[in-house]
Amino acid sequence: MRVGWVIASLACAATSGCDTPAAAKGPYTPAYEGVETRLLDGDLVNFHVTMRGARNQIDVEAYAECAAAQYALIRGYGFARHLRTNVDEEGGLWRGDAVYTISPALPRGSRTIDAEVTALACAENGIPMV
């Protein structure tokens, strides 16, 4: 089971426990500018996140993953499955458009997250949630 691969990547970078690109080793002062959540159909949810100061697209993906984890918990679900994330940057403003399914039981697939574990990791890494 995949438990927050984006969050695990960030934790690895933050603790210097792995090789990271030079850009990820400098001071990191992100500005999280909001999450917009749209329920698309039943258990299908779209998250639009906006931030400044991202080091790369992984930071934006982590923000969306944190939003998905908290949303799943708010709705009484324990898991989410990542379907896709599109990231773009213009003038220092990063935007992410992510789609997840949420479910009470572990969904099929390799890109699943345990919402409770991921939300705890988000809090530890200072990434805001819904």
C-alpha cells in the first residue's frame, strides 16, 4: 500500500536521509494560498491548490495530497486513491489540479493513501489541509 508517497518524499528531503536535487536543499518557505474542493460524482473529488515558494511540482502534489487526506477524514472515509495531478507554474504562482477517489476501505491500485497517516504527516511537515 502506498502511504503518501509525496509526503514520504518531502520527509526524506527534510531529514537529508536521501539524495535530493540542489534546489530542494535551500531554505524552503512556502506560502499556501488555498484549496478549492469540488465533489465531482459520489466519491470522486477534485482539488485545486495554489501556492508560492514551491521547490518543484512535488511540493504542489503534496499540498493536494494533504487536502485529499483531510477531506476523506472529514467525510468519514479512511482512504483515498490518486487518479491524476496536473501542475503548472507561472510567475512564481504554482497551481495544482488533482483528482482523487475517497473510500471507507482500502481501494484497489498502487496510488492509494491512508488518510489518517497522511494527515498526520502533513501536520508534521506544516502543510495545511482542507
